[in-house]
Amino acid sequence: MRNIGVIFAGGVGSRMHSKDRPKQFLEIFNKPIIIHTLEHFENNDDIDDVVIASVEEWIPYLEKLIEKYSIKKVRKIVPGGETGQLSIYNGLNAAKEVAGDEDAIVLIHDGVRPLINPELLSRNIECVKKHGCCITAGIVKETIVVVDDDNKIVEVPSRAHSRVAKAPQSFWLNEILEVQNKAISQGMTNAIDSCTLMKEYGHELFMIDGPYENIKITTPDDFFTMRAVLEAKENEQIYIS
């Protein structure tokens, strides 16, 4: 059996307002965001392989980064699709080529979600083995409300039972590929994420709580938040040691 990270980095970062390069290649502490992300998979002994769906014209640049930072587990880099769902689909097909006839668990993760840790990846794998899937969630610290089209509040869910779906989102490879194939054949190509797609096709979903700081770097505010978190972690190591 293989455990495969499926990293999608097919976005161009329009909300980041980065003119020169996609957001996943912006640098924090002299290291591109996507390398921060990949190092968590590289440093986890439970992860066997990594495949990446990337912006096609940036694949040569990504290959140079992977060599420069000695990321050894990347087996395939494939072009992303027109939507996030299709980028993941391309990555899943690449994972299938890597896995061959072996059973495989895939951990689907954003290339611009670097504030995770190797332990979270292992917990995802164990959760899939136990329940068949694993959605990494974030604890809600403020009250969530549900509104209708007129912004009238129709529900105030219990905060204790509310979560924000994040990533990794992990599944048995054959199951998520089966759902992807079915969805695409029926014209669904822009599902917001994999857990939404799996729920749409009747799968039960289970979750684990991940780090609160597990944000997706989408806007300039996120970029500065990530820098602050990494700086705090670095300072903590200095003071502890």
C-alpha cells in the first residue's frame, strides 16, 4: 500500500495581486511557499510519494526548485486543469500511475497551505484506514450563522459542532477517482473541494481537527499571517533551546 500526497498548485493567485509569479512561488524566509508545503510531506516517513498539479508554464521552474531544495519524493508533475477540481483530477490520475496495482491513500492538499505539520499527515492516514476518509477541519472560534438570499439569518449552528473544512482531505485513491469520473461525466467540473464532491455522491465523511493556523495563502493578509506564524515558531525554538 502507498500513501501519496496530491498537491494542487494550478492557481495563478489573482487575489494575491502578485504580478511576477503565481502565489505558490512567492518567497517567505527565502523559500517559496510551495517548498514550505512540500517539506512537510518530504519529512514524514508515512508518505511514500508526492505528485503535483502545477500551472503548466511554471513546471520547469518548479522542477528546478524541487532539485534545489532536495525534495526527493516527487514522482510526477502534471499540468493543472481549468478548475481546482480538474487540477485535483489530473493529480489523482498521476497518483494512479504511481500506485499502479497497489492500494493507495491520497492526501489532497493545497500547495499554498504550508502551516501544517508532519503529524497531521499521519493522523489523516490513520483516519482513512479507520473510516475510509479524513477531512482536516479547523475549530470555529466565533459564532457561525446561516443566511438566506436576503441575508436573513435562518440558523445559528452550535459552535461546538461547527467546523471549517480545510486540508489535507484524504481518501482511498480508487474511491475518490470513481467519484471524480462520475461527476465529470455528469458535467460537474467545478466542485469547491473534494469533501463537497464526496458528500454530493453519498459518501459519509469523517474529520479530525488540524492546527488553527492551517490557512490557505490566498490574499496579502494571509501572506503576512504566514510570515508572522513562521517567525513566532522560529523564535519559540530559539527561546526553548
